[in-house]
Amino acid sequence: MYNVISMTKDSHAVAAARPEGAHKGPPLPVLRPRLRVVMAERGVRSVRALYRMLEPYDRAYELRLSLIQLHRLANGEAKQINVEGLCALCAVLNCRVSDLYEVESTPLKEAS
């Protein structure tokens, strides 16, 4: 079984994916990807270079993180990521999850 974190590119994607009134809880926060920023700060010039850096983790932990998935993560197009893959990214880039994603809180709607 895989632990997965779901994410969206922007809050409009969450609202557009569900019919009006379909959600039963408060609005979810939005995750803004910062992978490219962290890569630049660490001198990682391309997603392919990052993919090569992740290969030992992929062999050891069977991450199944493809080059295409890394491109989607870097471009903010990913819908989910395996938690072990996220941990491997943090290990390779020597960073925290909070460095890879900025969380924008969505204010709760007041009850009427």
C-alpha cells in the first residue's frame, strides 16, 4: 500500500473538479510547488539531473518515480506524489517538505 499526498495546481482546479455544493467539509489549502526554486538553489540544472540523483533511492526503495512524474512535479502539474518519493526528494536536495511546497491557507466560510 502506498501513502499518497494529493495536491492541486490552484484552488480553481479543486472547485472545478466537483459539482457545486458537492464537498462536505471546509475548503482545502492549496499547495504551491517550489521544486524548481529548490533545484536552482542547490545547483541542480535539470529534471533529468535530479532523476539521476534519485536513482539510488529508486533502486533501494522501489519508488517508481519516473522522469515524466518528476517533470510534472517540477512544473506544478502533479496531482499526487508517493510519500517515499517526497522523502527521497528531500534527502537528495537536502531540504524539508516545507521547502518544496508552500501552503496557502484557504479561509473557512462563516456559517450563516
